[in-house]
Amino acid sequence: MARVYNFSAGPAVLPESVLSEAAAEMLDYRGTGMSVMEMSHRSAAFKGIIEEAEADLRDLLDIPSNYKVMFLQGGATLQFAGVPMNLMTGSGKADYIVSGSWSKKAFKEAALLGNARCVASSEDATFSYIPNVDELELDPEADYVYICENETIYGTKYHKLPDTGDVPLVADVSSCFLSEPMDVSKYGVIYGGVQKNIGPAGVVIVIVREELLKGEWIENTPTIMRWKPMAEADSMVNTPPCYGIYICGKVFKWIKSQGGLEGMKKINEAKAALLYDYLDSTDFYTATAAKGDRSLMNVPFVTGDAELDAKFVKEAKAAGIENIKGHRSVGGMRASIYNAMPIEGVQALVDFMRAFEAANK
Ligand SMILES: *Cc1c(COP(=O)(O)O)cnc(C)c1O
């Protein structure tokens, strides 16, 4: 069996030990005589799985008790609608910071449903930076302020959150989820699809401050999109994405074994430093994200020559470095170095980059 170094932006690499464990439990989950895919979501065995997953997630993120956790379907994209449906219930207004493709999509979705306003954008420079959060003119009447905390495609991350006063901050954290500690109490809502850093596609985790679950939603919000009844039903208004939640639970335990989020952060910083230090030491490659806004998770870079970029991607693949091609909207290369990418993988990438530079300069 040969595992490659998989730099995919998502669905992405998972810890090998998690996959092995899941394989071992495939036919008979702990004496139940069936796989987790085959059991009732109302069974004692599955109840144990989802409750333990939530408890471990609460532990990892130190989630305050006045926050609800939901494991839902539909990906982060469905929550682009879920957020305005459930939160645009006061003034009906919301402020969006557009720092990349994902926040732009979320903004457009919200604008379909209500009075969404773009308060800052970095589209003028191909989303290569995070708008200055100290220069925002936020609407104190807005129902929420929205950010995408790590823009997966452009490789930028907020290193400082906007001060939104009494207005709840909503963050899409899909591509930086559990990569380092975060202060949950600073947010009204944190949500993310899990296929970047936590598990298989098909699960989105929504963490929401209880006072925002007012039992109100905008007109014609489908039942399944209403957060309060979903939270009260422990994510089981309908069948939850059972198998995906089971894998997420295993990844939470794996993160705990790595020293929790403090431990994860140290490892992630070491991996990112290895790659960025090399990128900064050469003129052959350019890292495209603004230095002060760099992501620990997604590292886009280019040679400046599209043909050379294509050659890089092709030869990298032959060297066991997979999914290194940049997003189609940016081109070049992108290394996604999520939690489960071992430092050996990043070292192998840097070694390859060095050799490619020497051969093509
Ligand atoms: C991948 C991604 C999404 C979209 O996730 P889906 O599960 O495909 O809906 C949204 N936001 C961010 C930041 C992402 O990285």
C-alpha cells in the first residue's frame, strides 16, 4: 500500500490511524454486529457516538455552556442560507466582509434573502489580503457581521477579528477549524464544513450562542433550516450524517492525542514555517497572499509562468505529491497543509520545490 502526500484543499487528508480504526470497525462496530453506516441513528450505539463527539469537540474548543453544537448536512454552502434565515430577524440587515470567494458566495446568498451589505472587500487585489478590520464602518443595527476566517482559495486568514460591539460575529471557519485554539465566546456563530480539517464531506458543524436561537426565522424558512428546533432535537430533526459524525469523533480524539489545539497549533506553525521560509528565500516562487495575512492551512504560490506551473504540478504528481494544483480561479499551485498532513509531507514538498527550482531556473 502506498499513501501519497495529499495536499488537496478538500476533501482532504485524514489521519491514517483514524482510517485504520474505521476500517477495523467496519463490519462489526464494537459488538453490535453491524457497521456504523447500518445502525439506527436512534440506537444506543449511535447516541454514544454523537454524544461523545460533541463532548470531545466541546473539550477541544473549550465551548462555553451557553453555546449549542449541531452536526448538520448540506455543507458550509447550505449555511450560507442558514445564517441569514436564522439571524436576519431583527433589523433584517447584515454586514459582510468579502475577503475571498467563500465570503463572496455567502454574501450573495444573504443578499438573495435580505438586506446584506458588503462593508469591505479585497477583490481589488485578487483577494490577496484581509481588509483592515480597524477601518470598518459597521452598522450598529445589523443583526450580525459576517466573515470567512480562512479563505481557502487565496490562503489568507484573519489574525485579528473585527470589533463588532454588541452585534454578533458570524464566522465560516471551514478551512481553519481546530487548527489552533480560538475564543468561542467572541463569536455569535461559528460554522464549518468538516471535509477540510476534520472529517469526510457531508457534515457541517454549527456552534451557536443560545441567545441567538430565538425561535424566529425569516419568512418561508424551510423547517429543516431552522436552527432552534434542530438544536433542541440534538441535530436529529431528521437523520443526521451518521457515518461522517463517527469519523469526526475519531478525529477529535486524534487531535486530543496530538496535545489538543495548543499542540496542533505548534505542529501547524512548524509546517507552515518550513514552507513559507523556503518561499521567502527564493525569487523562483512567489507566495501570493499578503505576508501579514497568511494562512497556516492553505499556501498558494506561483512561478509567474503558467507553463512552468503546469510542469511543476505534473512532475510533483510523479514524485508522490498530489493535488498541488491551485484553484482554477487563481492558477499556480496551492499546498493545503491541514492538521493531518505530517511534517514529513511538507518537507518532501520543499525538497521537491528546491530540486524543481534547480532544474528549471
Ligand atoms: C470548502 C469551503 C466551503 C464550501 O463547503 P461545502 O461543504 O462544499 O459547501 C465554504 N467555505 C469555506 C471557507 C470553504 O473552504
